[in-house]
Amino acid sequence: MKVESWQGINGKLIHSGQKAIVVKDEQELADQDKLQDRLKQEGKPIDEVRKALIKNTVKRQIKTDPLKISSWFNRHQDSKNAKKTEKLVSDKPTHQYKQIKNELTFFGESFLEGFLGFYGLEVDNALGRYEHNLHVLETQELGQSEKEYYLANSQNGHLKIATEPLPSQQIAEEQLNKFYKREPEKTQAEKVQLMSRKDEGEEE
């Protein structure tokens, strides 16, 4: 059995090559017999489980700005519902959904449908962005201490490895930053400070 951990994704994928399950709690990895049983009973095709694992984390990270929802309704020539977005109190979709359901008499079915359409599109776009980009992938044979690191992506749940095994997570992250020509955070912060000082100078 192999363990897969994706950068920025909650949970680990346990698979046997064809079937996979998701493990949320690190301690579950200690009981290999139990994992083997779960894999036999609950295991689903690996690509399907990988996609669901990534999608679940991406969904939780989405923020839905009421202004964006408003412009969604306006683009669909629905100014009445666009106005109602002002009443949304959060930028977290689950809170917004609960609020809309609790106040359905105010928001109405058409608002709920529009909101779900907008949210579905946001999830698809965020998932598409995550799947398109390379990420650090950590793999390990269950019960062994050696880990391997790769730059990889998951297109519709299908694993695409872009590098040979890399010796450490740090080196993998450095390679990823090089690939995307990202600078370490410190120098980025310094750059922002310099730019804002420049802007202040121009205002004077």
C-alpha cells in the first residue's frame, strides 16, 4: 500500500494501485491491517478518490465575495436577486448557504439556484487551477520510513509526475519555486514595501 500526500491538501490517499481510500487522521496509518480491510471494503477507483480528495479541500478554501455573486446575477439579467446579495453576511459558502436556506422566504428559490450555480462554477474554476498547476507530491510505502518527493499534478484525478524523485521536501519546494519563478516570501515582502514606498514618493 502506498500513501500519497499533496501539497496544501487535507488528508492522505492510501492506494493499492487500482483502489484507494482517504485517511484524515495520521494515527490511522499505524494499523495496516485495518487499512487493508478498509481498502477492500470501501476502496474506489484511485483517480476518482484522488479527484474527490483534492476537490474537498479546494471547496473549503473558496471564499465567495457577495460583490462577485451580485455581478453574477447582473450578468444573468437578474437585478432583483443581485440586490439581495447585500444581505449576505459572510464570504464562506457554507454560512451563506445556511443563511439563504434559513431565510428562504426573503431570498427565494431562484436566488438559491443562482447561488448554487455560481458556487459550482467557482469550485470548478478553483479545482481547474489546482489541477493545472504543479505541486509537491510526497509518496511513501506504508510501514517504511523513506519518502519520495515529486513535482506532479492531478488532471481529473489522473496522476501526472513531472520529475524524477527528489531527495527532500525542501528541494522539491525549491524546484517548484524555480519552475514558477517564485521568489522566497521574504524578498517578495521586501519588494512590496519598496513598491509602496515608490507609490508614496509619486503622490508627494
